[in-house]
Amino acid sequence: MSEFSTSDQLFTLRTLTSRTSWEYPNRQGIGCNTISKQDTPNFLSLLQELRAHQVGRRLILTAAAPITPWSDPNDKPFDISQFAKLLDYIAIMNYDIWGSWSPAVGPNAALNDTCAPPQYQQGSAVSAVQAWTSAGLPRNQLVLGVGSYGHSFLVNESVALTERGAIAAYPRFEPEQPRGDSSDDGPGVDVCGEVTGWGGVFNFWGLVESKFLDEKGRPLQGIYYRYDECSQTVRSGLAVPCQRLD
């Protein structure tokens, strides 16, 4: 609660913020979630009941969602127009599309992937917006979430570069997760009880700090990089001795 005053009155501004994380209805998230074919219909019923309440009617309700619409009990896209009547906005999380869980190195937050080879079309802003609007979400209720960070990969030099010496588009990577920048999550145990390594995340200033970029975002000497015309993302790399990065 915060207070502010004018010359002759005292006003009290009361705000209520509540956040519930559910990744994702009828879809596995971290790996040990309990899921049900009725998750999405049940989620819709929850929102309907909330909106029917005198307090719920006055709330601003939003949802952060994956790049594909929530699934119905038959694993098909749900009719999102029903959610659009209850939610003010749906924010599409167009990031973490590729990472250490992927079969190859790929863009973290691709703008487009419809121009990529079929086996590398894992999702993008273009395909996500198309999928959600086709499922019934009005464009004026859509918010596009864009990642301002990237993931690290350890790639053998034999597959890291093309014959011309440029960074390869989708090379396979080694199982070791290189450490990210100074704010990276360290090794530990996740909520499923699984042992995890470094998060391997770099934000912009982390790339500057780690000597990949200068403060204007330009690659430093010795840094390999490429601009991918399809995803419209930049990939960079540094040649290191053959050793574990921990």
C-alpha cells in the first residue's frame, strides 16, 4: 500500500498483485509436473469463477503463455476466444526456444523460423503470433515477450565452423554446460530433485563483462559471430582450449 497527498486531501492507493506459476496446463514444464487432459478446461473454469466474483470483475488478469496455444483434452489448440473474454492480455513467452535441452545450438528468441529448414522450426515470434491468433486470441490482447539474454553452448571446433570459417547455423554441442556471466545460476538441485549444472545465461552486459562485446555491442577482436537472416538473431563464439568450462 502506498500513500500520497494533495494540498487538501489524503488519498490511499491500494494495489493487489498476485502471481501464480503454472507451466503449463496439459503440458509438461520442468519435468515432474502432474498434468491432466482437463487442465485447460479447468483453468478456464477457474477464471470464469474468478470473474464472476465482485472483486474478480475489477481485476486486471493476464497470463504468460508458451509459444503455442494451450491444448484441449485431445491435444489440439484450445478455443482461446473463451479465454480472451476473461483475460485482459496474454503474453507469449518467445524465449528459451533453444537451449541445453535442444538437439543442437539454436536461437534463444527467434523473430522468425518459417524460413529455416523444417527440422529447425522449433518456434518463433512469427509462428507464435500466427498460432495464438488462429486459435482465437485478438491481436490487441497479445503481448510479445522477447528475451534479452542468450544461452551458452560448448561446441567442438570440427562442427562449430563452416568451410569458410563462419559459425555454423545449427551445430551439435557437447553435454557440458559452460558457465554464463557473473549473474548466472550456479549448480544445484531443481524442484524435481535433479542435479543441475550452470544455467549458462548471458545478458548484454554479461557479454560485455566477459569480453565478447564492447559497450556499444560490437564484437571484440577474436570473437566469431554471425547474423542469421532467418531468425534475425546474432550468434557469437570464442575459441577455447579443449577443457571443461566449470
